[in-house]
Amino acid sequence: MKITNVSINGIANPVGFIYDKPLCSWNVIDTVSKKQDLATIEVSDSREFRNILYKKEDKALKQSGETLHMDLEPRKTYYYRVTVTGEAGDKAVSDIQTFETGKMGESWEAEWISSAKSDSFHPIFIKKFGIQKKVKRARLYVTGLGLFEAYLNKKKLGEELLTPYINDYEKTIQTITFDLDDCLNEENILEISLAKGWYMGMFGLELQNENYGSRMAAIGELHLEYEDGSKDCITTDNTWNYIGSNIEDSGIYKGEIYNRLLWDEKDNKEKQIEVLFHPEQEEGTKNLNKSYLTDRVSLPVLAKEEINVKKLIHTPEGETVLDMGQNFAGWMEFEADLPKGTKVVLDFGEILQEGNFYNKNYRDAKSQFVYVSNGEKEMVRPHFTYFGFRYVRITGWVGELNKEDFIGKALYSDIRRTGYIETSNAKVNRLYENTVWGLKSNFLDMPTDCPQRSERLGWTGDAQVFAPTASYHMDTRAFFRKYLKDLREEQKVLNGGVPNFVPNLGHKDDVSSVWGDVATFLPNTLFHYYDDLSEMEYFYPLMKEWVDYIDRQDSKRGRQYLFNFGFTFGDWLALDGSTPTSFKGSTDDSYIASVYYCRSVQIVKEMSKRLEKSAEASRYLKLEKCIKEAVLQEYFTPNGRLAIDTQAAYVISLKFGIYIDKERVIEQFKERLKKDCNQIKCGFVGAPMLCTVLAEVGLYELAYDFLLREEFPSWLYSVNLGATTIWERWNSVMPDGTISNTGMNSLNHYAYGSVMEFVYAYVAGIRFAEPGFKKAIIAPHPDARLTYVNGTYDSVNGRYICNWKIENNGEFRVHIEIPFNCEAQVELPEYKEEIMVLSKGSYDFAYKPIRDLRFPYHTKTTLSRLAKDGKAMEVLGKYTPALAGIAASGDAELGATSLEQLTHMGFLPIDQNQFKVAIEEICKIQVIGE
């Protein structure tokens, strides 16, 4: 037996975080036991566990998370371990883990310090100090605005980048804790390098500077404990000095100028720092209030991956361009051994146009890194910005440029990978990787819409629709907690409204359905994936006040129990709008908003029950019934027909269970899709859930049709055009490789990557039956177009695996793994036993399905699917040549027609008797193991 993935609040060995309710979780592997007989959590103040501060022990302790009900002290390291005994008698003790508190609201001895007002350059604050005693413990608690890097004796502290990240600067500023044990000398130099960042640089849709302040500043305390028991605290005060750094300019959108000659002909002597004793009293420093300082919530942002240059390109226009082979967020590092005065400029872009560099879709983001050499050999990187890119144009390089001198660094939050999918289809595999890279590129402290243009905001609609897929891909607990905390703080300003994005500069009070519903949908997703009820208590006010906000607005104008007022994005970027370039689709905005309102109220009702808030549960049950009745009366006929005939309308009706007659709505949905030639017409509301909803109502083959479609519009259309991330629009790039000139066109937008929820849940067949996957459903739905699929999900309760393959001899093989102390309801396709309940273990099944999966065609098969099969086309050509010609022509309307439906189309120039023979032969075509 071995214990793995031990964490506190979803973070391994966290340092300096806020721990409202420390939650200890773990997994058990390599055990003969199936069930847990006993689990013990012990917390101590020493690695030797001489003094047990807290102990929790029970057979029923949940590996998905147990709250540690203990009082924590500031600036203290806690050691903890987990011991598990299985029912077979085997036992394991985890490696010793730690979690460490920050200042926890302690008052600050230190003061904010800054350079002189007249010095607008990027400063480095300097403190020289000596130590005469032997140090037992040393911790630096520090922050700097907008961004900072700290150095001790010329060595950067820690591996984190872009600290202290994105803050709600008008309320909270995160501090970072550095462990300096074994780092101090007798004589030391502590330095804090600052830049503008989100705090002070140009940021937001209005492209304003100094959104939160006009002066770069830092505050910090170095707490020293000596072996003799004495203590000392070195603080930011008037004993610090400052100089100008080599960073000439920086900005999130702008990029960075790193000029080694900046001070060659200028005075850059050390000057005494200015102490800001009451910064809150001045407009430009009003947010530098010491009461805003808090322990951290943000996960570390790290250079998580290195990406080698794939190709060195010399473009038709004579440019030198590096092709990284992958679109990602981060920067380039390179070795510079250049003559003094050499100015190297790196420009970043996502796509080439006519073989040349292009980045006009970045809008107002200059997105440029400039390096000026002083003639010394060194490794060069940006410090206080990041870029979204695949291509890098390099100008000013002296001598031969070797692609091996450059390396890409992918920056994203330190989240653990939990999901893996591999199929027999290389294009589906590429699509899957594109969704993962879309996440990596946009999960940089907050879930951004895109990582490259002058936006990069935490749009709520994108995060809401992508959260289920994201939580398959990665362990998102801690990452989304920070995001939801930011939303909650902004909601307080908006009196219950939820912003369309954060940071919400200027506190705009325009809110939208679907986007605002992140307040309920995202916590609900987290609960079902991670089973943490204590977190739901924390998020409950956010959830409750969002639906209360809508209810209040409704009551002001006279209750209709509909969300049919105010602005809403609707089915954003759908293809069934008034024009091909419309921002919205044609689905009624108020219908979408009201359906989401109903679902949000339902979620709050369910969470109220779980949290034992019976009065509120009763209230929201009544409200839910009123809203549902109003929706049914307004948008459905008495006989149960949905009156709004769009793809998105049917998707949300079926997904959220709002209908009079489910079967009728399904038939309407099928008919709508046929009218749309089985092409995607829906946008941000419908498309992310399209395949999942089709699977939920049993239309698996149709869901596969959409997943595997390659023509525009489709998920694989972008793959065929070389995409390595998910695009913002279905037609972000035209078939000839020309980028759509729409003014809003990102090639790294994760929202449509939500289709992978369908792949995990129904193709691989792994989905939750109970919160946290304590009990799972393993029910793959194979399709002969994929001969094998391997799916893995490391749930909060352990690893589930479902690998399946259709063998050439017709045998269906499935390998299933279920984690310790869990069970799964297993439903295998075309198997003699309908449902099996299996406990922990590894299982292999090999059987001949009741229906042979190698023969996929039937009377419901569409003409467009047959058009891709040479054997089927031969049969059609033999018996119904006219129909074969129609299929080959790619006729979209008839292509969406099934064989059965074609038998009723007497106007077609085909012999129906011959066609019936053709259908019989087509149904006998074997597509695997021929």
C-alpha cells in the first residue's frame, strides 16, 4: 500500500496560504485491500511528531477531504501525515507533508516603500544587512506592486513568476512567503525588483494606465529566529535604498524592454527610499493600505514546460521567424553573446499570413520583447510580462541565428494534470491536446479568455462552460477557488450582481445571464468533482446572492418569474444569427436567460439542502417552480412543443430538464439538426454542451457525427488547418489559411474545447455517480469510427481507467480500474449483463457484443456518413448511381438524410427496389478487420 497525492486544500505542501478550513485529502494505491478499515490524520509542530497538535481518526474518513478543526498560529510550519489501514490488513503511512501559515492578519511592522515621485523608472529596492548569530528559521513575507521579483545575494528567490499575481487591489493584496532557511550569509543583500503589471500598466478593455495606482511600491518583513531563542525582524523602512533596474518599460499588453545599457550614460547611484507612512491618504497610492495585505490565495505561476523551436523560417518578406510548433502562453529565453549595443526585438504572433509574420489580431497589445546587449554573454528572458504565441519574429540579431539558442517557456498556474485521453484517430487526439493547451495557455492565475491580445480578462461565461472539461483535465480546486473569491468580492460591490469578467475595472454593473451564472454553475461543478461541502459553505453567499439579485430585479418591475430584462450576451458567436458575422445567434435571449435562471435557482436549492439550510431550500424550491412554470407558459405550447426552434434552445431545455414532453423536444431537436444539415449552428451557450446533451438523450451516433465532422463548421476543421489550440470562432481561419478579419479573433480560446466533457464521460465512459467520484459510472459508448479509446481520470478519490478496443474479430475488449475505497456502476455496450457494481480493482472483459460493432451501418445512417466509406459508395454506385453522385457531391441537405428517409423521397431519380437491396448490402459492410 502507498499513499499519494496528499494535499491541503488541493495544494501540495502549501506555504503562506489562507486556510479558512484546512482540508486534507489523499489517495491510496498499490494495495490488496478494496476498502478502508481505518484512516488517521496527525498534525505536529515538528518533523519528528514529538507533539501531536491534532489527530483525526475513523474508518469513515474521506480521502477526498477531511477538514482539520484546529486553531492555526501565524508564521508557523505544520507537519502532517496520513495513515491508512485496509480491510485486508495492509497499512501505509504517507510521507511527511507540511503546510505553513503566513502572517494571518498580524499587524505589519514594515511600511510601504517607494522610489521618489520624480523617478518613474522601474526600481530595485536594496537592503544590506549582516547576521552574527546562527539562524534557526528565516521567512520573508513580502509583496510588491504591480509585480515583483525578490533576490537574495543576487539569486532569485523561488521559481514563481509574475508575483503577486492579479489582486482585487481595492480590497486585498496578496503577500508571498519565502523560506530563507540555509540561504543567509554573514553579509547579505536583499533586493526587490518592481514593474507595473496589472496594477499600474495599461490593462482592460478601455486600455487605461494606472487603473489601481501610480507608484510602484513594496512592503516586506524578514523574520529571523536564532538558535539561542532570540528573534529579529528586518522590515522595509528608511534604511533601504533604490536604483533603477535594466527594465526600461514593461506591461502585460505591451511586453518588456530589457536594456542593459539603460544607465550607461545616466546617474544610477543608490538613493534613499521614500517611506509611505499613510499612502491611503493620496489618490495615487490609496490602495497601498496595510489593512488590505493578506496571505495568498493564488497558486504559483511557474515555467511549467519547455518547448523547443520546431523550425527556423525565412519568410517571403525576408523576416526571420521561429515556429514553436505549438501555440502557448509564456515567453522565450535565449542565450545572448552579442556585441555591445545590439538591439534584438522579438515580436509574437499566432499565425503566418502568406508565409509572413502576422499579429494584427492582437489589437492594441504590442506584445514585444526588446533586449539591448551590453556585450556580455548571458541568458535572457522577460521578467514582468507574458505572451500568447506560436511564432516569434526576430530582428536585430547579429551573426548566425541558431534555433537551438532559443527555448520557449510555457507559463501557467501550478495545477496537477488529472485526465488523459488517447484514441485511434490522430485528429481527435490533436483536438484533445488543443483543449489541454487552451487550458494551459489561459489558466495563468485566473481563467482568461485569451492570452495574447489586449484583453486577457477573466471572462465568466468562458470559465462557466469550460469548467467540467477543465476539471477532467486538471485538479482545478485551488485555482477556481481564487477566481470565485475574486468574483465574490466584486459581487459585494455590485449588490449581488456578478460581473462579466474580472478584474471589473470601474465596477461596471452590467451583468449577463450564462456569464453571471458562473456564480452557481462553477461551485456546483466543483462540488460534483471534488465533494467538498465546506467549500460550498464558503461559496454559498455568492450563489445565493446571484439568484436573489435576479429575483429583486424581477420584483421591481412586477414579478414575471422570467429573466427578460437587461443586457445579455445570448448564444454568443453562434452561426444562426442575422448575418454570418453576427455576434449573437437567433435563440431568444430572454429564453436563454430564464432557463439559466431556473437552473441557478435549482442549484441553490440543492446546495441549501446539502448545507441543511431548510428554510432557504424551501424558499428556492418555490421560486424554482414559479420560474419553471413561467418558462413553460411563455416558451412552450400546451402540447409540449418548444416554440423556439434553434439548436441552443433544445440543448439547454434538455440539459436542465425544462420541458413539458421530453420525447417531443428530442424529436424537435433531431428535426432541427436535420434542417441544419447536421452542422453546428449554436455558439457559446449551445456548442459546449451539444455532444454531451446528445449523449444524455441517447443519440450517441449523432454526437460522434459532430465530434468527427471535418468540414466547416466543426471541431476538426481547425485541426485540419493546423490549429494547436482551440479558436474563438468556428471560422477564425478560412480554408485558404487567411485569418478572418473580424476584429475579435483569438486562436487560443478554450470555450469550445468543452466538447471534451463528452469524450471523457461518454466516449471513454467515465463520469461521476456521486460527488467526488466516490462512486462512478463507467459506461463507454463505442463507435466503429474509433477502434480504440484509452481514458484515465485521477479523481479526488483516486484513478479511474477505462480502455476499450474493437478487435478485428469483432471481440470487444475493456480494461477497467477502480480506485481504493470506491466503486463503479459498470455498463458495458451490448453485454449480457446490463449493470454491474464493481469495487476497487483491475478488471478485463473480452466478449462478442450482442450487436457486432464492426458493422455500424443501419437504416438511420446518414448519406454524408456513407460518402466517406469507399465500400458504401461502391454499393450505392452499383444500385443507385444517382444517389452515389449526390453523396459524392457533398450535398449538405441530402447528406443529413438517413437511408430510411431517402426511401420515402419518391422525387429522387432512384429505383426504390434497387435502393432497398443497396441498404441491405450496406448494413452488411464490415469496417473493422476486413
